[in-house]
Amino acid sequence: MGIAEIYDFYWNQNVDPRNIVLPLMASPILIPTILASYLYFVLKCGPRYMKDKKPYDLKTFVKYYNIFQIVSNALIVQQFLSAGVLTEFSVICTLPNYTFDPKHVKIAYTFWWTLLLKLIDLIETGVFVLRKKDRQISFLHIYHHISTVIVVWTFGRYVPVAMASFAIIVNCIIHVIMYTYYYFSTMGDKAPKILKKIKPLITIMQMAQFVLLISQNIMSFLPSCPVARLPGIVSISNLVINFKLFYDFYQETYKKTNQKSM
């Protein structure tokens, strides 16, 4: 089998026929181009443009962006739940269903909507650049955004099914909480005082999320669960990397800061 045949087999023949017709899903170029453009703007073009400029305010934009994220992430969760995930379809071990049954199509299409939302998430880094919030443009931040887009895109192409949707459900719930916190943070002096105590908990919830999802993915390797192993390998690898990055961030930001203040 030649390179062209291998490419056609894995890229075209093994994909989910329901999602491949949707924008961004079929092309091997569009998503990588978007991510490359994102990196170029964040690391090169944006900082060069802002070098001799004052930071943009963008507080109103950030406020409404947070509201958009709260609503959008909640809707993603609602769509999966209304399709029967967690009620009719188990996320512990469920065989993939690629039929055009309305509920399974809804699950598959919600993966696509999630991809669009994760692409919109990239705007957040652009806002950091324009506001000269360089400290927030960390390797953790960039890796998390890029890896999430790639994983959702890949899973949306090959396994947009109930079992794989659990990661998105958990992630979107965390994002609803996180962006609610960010929304109240935009109030400045009028923000609830409890926010300072909540801030470290956001990172702890992120790490707990990764542990939960790693545990769920491990189920796919049990002999009693006859599903493909590769999606679990990809997912666990990415989750472990994200956990390590968030753990290091937590140690650096909260543990060492508390030690210095003692």
C-alpha cells in the first residue's frame, strides 16, 4: 500500500460520514492553518504590533465574551444531555454508534459545535496580546488551547460518540464555572470579595477534571470494554500533559506565593 492509499484509508475512508460533510472537518489544511496563524499572531505579529502602543482596554469586550462563553458552554452540555448522554448512553463503556439515528447524529453534530467554540477560544489569547497581558500567555495557556482544538477536531472526525462526549461535558461545565468567575472579576472593586478565595479552586477543579477523565479513559482498556484503544491512548496522553502543566502552574502561583507570604 502506497502513501496515497494509506492517506486515503485513514483520512477519508475511516472517518465518521455524518461529520465529514460539515465545514472544517474534511480539509487537512484549514485547522492547521488556523492554529499556525494563531501562533504567528500570538508569538510574533501581535507583540511586534503592540511593542510601542499602549494596551487596549477591551473591558466591555471581555465582559460580553465571558457571557458568551458561559452561555455557549452551557448549551453544549445541554445538547449532549438532551441527546441521551449520561441517561440513555453510558460514558463508562459504550460501543460507538455511527448510525443516523437522531440522537446519535445530535451527539456527532455537537462535537462540531464544540470545535467551533474551541476555535473561538483562541480569541482569548489575542485579547491578552492586545492588552499586553504577556504573563498570561504561557506555554500552558497556548498548549491547552491548541491541543484542545486538535483533540476535538480529531475526535469529531473519527469518534464523535457518547463515550467520547464525556470529556467535553466535564470540560464545558468547568468552563461555565471558570468564565462566571472571570465575568465577576471584570467588575473590579465591585467584584465579590470571595473571588480571591475561589481563584485557586478554579485550577484545582481543572486538575480534578483531568484525573476524572483519565479514569474514564482507562475504562476503554478493560477486557470487558471492546472499543478501540487508540482514542484512549491519545486522550490520556494529552490529559497527563495538561495535568502536569496545571499542577506546575498551581505550585508556582499559589503554593510558593503562600510560602513567601508566611
